[in-house]
Amino acid sequence: MPKIISNTVQAHIACFPKGSDRPLFLLLKRAENETIYPNVWQAVTGWIEPGETALETALRELNEETGLVPEKIMDSALYHIVFRRKKRRNSSVSRFRISC
């Protein structure tokens, strides 16, 4: 059985404009020269560095990619499992909901 490794995070960012009860969601467009999924719109994502927690990674990636400071962070308890055939392992993606 392949082992499961949690090595990436996604941070889903929602903002509630004043006077509105409908959120706006932030998506970032990947560069056209990316080897994986070029030009695709996605949430803030990143690799977990050694010794770093998934939450620390989400906060670091949010700052690196957007410069935003979160007001509220929630663990969405939603995980996506990806099977990496060449490495014979499953990778889980930790997801967080962030309000800025």
C-alpha cells in the first residue's frame, strides 16, 4: 500500500465587501511558462517545507503570493488525495478557508 504524505496546502480566500453579504473569492493565475497547468486559475497553493506545519505553510504562501494578512483562518477539514504513480505514494492537500 502506498504511504500518504501531506506535502501541499491550498488557502481559499474570501472577502466580504462592506454592505454585501456575498463573498468575493481570490484566484491567482499560474504563469504561462509553468510546466504543470499553465494559465490555470487557482487558489493560493504551496509546498510544505521541512519542519513547517500545514497552517504555517498556508500563512507563508498567502503572504508570499498576495501580501494579504488574514483576519480569520478556518481549517476546512477537507483534504484532497492525489496518487503519484511514479513515486508510488498518495499526497494529501490540506485546505484552509481564510478571510481577509
